Amino acid sequence: MSDTKITPVYHIPKVKQHAFSRIGIYARVSTRSAAQLHSMAAQVSELTRFVAARPDWQLVDVYMDFESASGSKTREEYARMIDDAANHKLDIIITKSVQRFGRNTEETLITMRSLLESGVIIYFQIEGYSSNMPEAELQTSLRTALASADNASRREERLWGVQRRIEDGTSELYKRPCYGYKKNKDGILMIDPERAQIVKDIYAWYLSGMSISGIKRELESKQILSPSGKPSWPVRTIDMMLSNEKYTGKILLFKTVMINYPYSVRVQNSNAAVKEQYCMSNGVDEIIDKETFAAVQEEKNRRSTYEVTEDGKKRKSKKYSSKHTEHQSGS
């Protein structure tokens, strides 16, 4: 008897209610960088050729997500694809690999089962199997677990490198410009005189009694563009500028942090409650002196509709009003 090993080759069965199978392609990359855009084009091109080589397949749609599967709560194109499948617009979904499809084992298996109930099959090209195979769930569980472990390992390596550069002061994070600063040809942060004056005006207006809404109207009436280059100034932007310690020359890292990997939710890290913070004193030339900055923080606290008590935050009995100064902003 021959000892030759026979490897079974699975095929994706035809969908009987149509003369052809309706195909959807799903592709994903983590960012919109040039390299990732090239990767997306390569994925779609290869999978399109894969579909075109089968005369009984008809490409219906291509779904492309440009974001990390772990870093976003919703992938719009992924959700659209699932919706189309549920509405019987697709018979087969082709994707490059298990790793490109789901966030983790649980999500991938749930999606596989849900799609199979709707009569839709997922085919993973690199791995060479489809979701209707006898051991598809076992294969998927193993491959997603390995992919997650590999991603976590590479993430830890990257974070270790980032951490070392932060600790020795060489991290590019210290050189991120905010409104009022710009980088020179050597990549060093320096004051942008025109915008720095606007920052000083914002601080002065606030201390004179003008509300943040009043400052917003003042800036817009003077046709001063926002940090994003738009004519409208978000109130949130002005509020954050009034609390940005970088204007005093101090650079503080990890004011917000990402938690709950792999789902990655960004949270406030006030007083280093979640993660250790790093501060570089005199990391950049000051625009606002420390006394003025402290006065603004005190004024913001005074105007706040909340106060901190032994039991935590509670709303103040009277809300701050600066209507007596609103005429200064052109209202």
C-alpha cells in the first residue's frame, strides 16, 4: 500500500439559486500612508484577478477600510459589507487573510457563523480555506490567536523603543508643534510670531472676563483662521489652548493614553492616574509666562459649573456668567 500523503483540496461550492456567485472583496490596511495605500492597491488588484479567473463568479463590490482593526470601534466598509450580506446581496466574501478580516477570534467566529446563517461564505485566500469547511472554526481560532499574539509582541517591541526615546529626551513626541509654534529647517520647535500673538490675545481676553464663546466670536470677526485652517473656531479648541502647558515652555507627554488593547480606547490621564507622564521643562520657548498661565487656570476653575468636594464633583449652585463682558466680543 502506498504511503503517499493525499492533501484534500477544498473548493467553494456554487450558490445554486443563481447562475453565478456574487462576490464581495474585503481589504484593509491600518493607515493611509503611502506604503499602506500601495498595500491596499496590491490586495485589491490580486483579489480582483482571483475573482476574474472564475467564470461563474461575478464581482459585486469591493469594501476597503483604511484603519486599524484594533484601533477603531467601527469599520465602516466592514459594517457595510456585513449589511449587504445580510440583505442577500452577496454569496461569497473574498479576503486576503484571517488577520485582515476580524479584530480577534471571537469577532471573526461570530461573523463567520452569522454570515453562514445568511448563506454567505468567507474565503481566506492566503490560508486557502473557506468558512463552510468542516474545521473552519478550529483553523480560524488558531490563526487569529497566533496573529493576535504576533501583533501584541510587535506592539510591545515598538512601545519599548518609544519608551526609551521618551526617557532619554530624543523622542519626536517632544517636537510636536501646537498652535503658536512651528518647526524650523532642522526640525526644532520655534515660536511662530504671528500665531503666538493670537495665543497671547486669547489668554488676555479670557483674563479680562471674556467667555470662551466670546473669544470664538472675536477670532471669527477678525477673520483669524483656526489651527486647522478653517474660518470657524471650535470652542473645544480654544478651551484646550487655555490649558496647554506647552505655552509656558513645559512639554508634558501622555496627557491622554490608549487603553483596553486591542480595542484601543483613548482616555484622559490626569495626574498620571493611568500611565506615568513625562515632563520636559524648558523644552521650548515660552509664549505665555507661568504667572499668566496659572491665573488662567484659576479663572477657569472659578468659572467651572462643577466643584470638587470630598464626595467628588458636584454642580455649583450658580453658573458663572460673563455677559457683562460679551460686548467686547462684538455681540
